Amino acid sequence: MDDYEDEGAKASNKPTPEDPRKAKTARAKYKLAERLEDNEMLIASIRFSCQLEPDKPTPAGPIDDFIHTKPKRLRKYVKAARLVLGIRYLMPARTLRLPQNYLRVRLRNVGLRLWINPSQRDKFEQLNTNLEIDDAMKAFAAAHPILEKVKFFLKGDYIPPAEELLGTGPPHKIKKKAAQVASPPPEAPEYNSLGAMLHRQNLSRDGLS
């Protein structure tokens, strides 16, 4: 959990030389975002993580033990869900704490407006809480494609070093990778510089940055 100790705070991810721990956390979130590719697993992990009683410490041991009975590929989605929800992993007691604002603020930041949409909330709460991808989970995920918004949220302002971003190899391959990085993903046209600015303003207004 070292790379994710600051799971409950969505402070600016922009690293500074004076704060190596913050830079390490921001880099870990960025790398986690780069590994996410399945919206159904993400929705299932968010639903699973919402089982916690808000603002009440819950022992992490039994929860982590259950997660380890599931396919290993699910674990990165549970980590992402905890970051989105602002779940704190508290040491040394090894407890998890879900913040009170997870519905009104946290999920809204990635496109799930359960607080103001009773119908959406009812469908969400009817989903299984066992990390199973059943028909209901698939249908809800298809209607709520939040993967790109979650990745955008996790990446924040972090800018990876050029050698990490572009890799190594023949110049023509590096040039091609640079062009891909410079272009916003076609499935998320709203994530331009204006969208990023408004997103950060929302986080600041809600006390998350």
C-alpha cells in the first residue's frame, strides 16, 4: 500500500522536487490509470467498495482476503475504485474508511450522479457486491462508460518524464508515440485543456485539491 497511502486525497498530482513522496504517489496513480482498460471491472469494483459504511473504520483484512480469492487482474480496479471514492487505508490498525461525500462528490467527479439521479442510484445499488461480472453489471457498465473519466481523474496534473512517456527505440517509433501522446483520445473529446481546467476547478471547489 506504500504507493497508495494518500488514497483519500485528490490533491494536485503535479510533483515537485521538494516533495518526493507526493511525486511518488502521483506517478503511481498515473501508472495505475495507464493499466485500466475494462469498464465492467471498474464498475464492479466501485460497487464492491461502496459496501463500506460511510465514515466508519472497517477492518481491511477480511476485505483484502476476499479480493485475493478473485482473479488477480481485478486488484488494480479495486485500487482505482478506492482512489475514486476517497477511501482511506489507515495504519497501523489496517482499517478502511469511506468518506461521507462519496456519493455527492466523489462519484460525481467520474460521471456517476447517484446523488441526484434516484433511478440510476437504484440500479447501482441492485448490482452484486461480489466483484462478479453478470448481465446486470454488463448492462450498467454499458450505460455508464466511465473508464476514460476515471483515468483522467487518476492522472491529474502529473507529467511523466519524456523517457518514461516515449520509451526507447528507433527515432521513427518514438516520434509516432509522441504524436499519439499529444492527441486526446477520440472516445473522450471533452478532455481538452478547457475540460482539464474546469475539472480542476470543480475539485478545488469541492475541497479535493
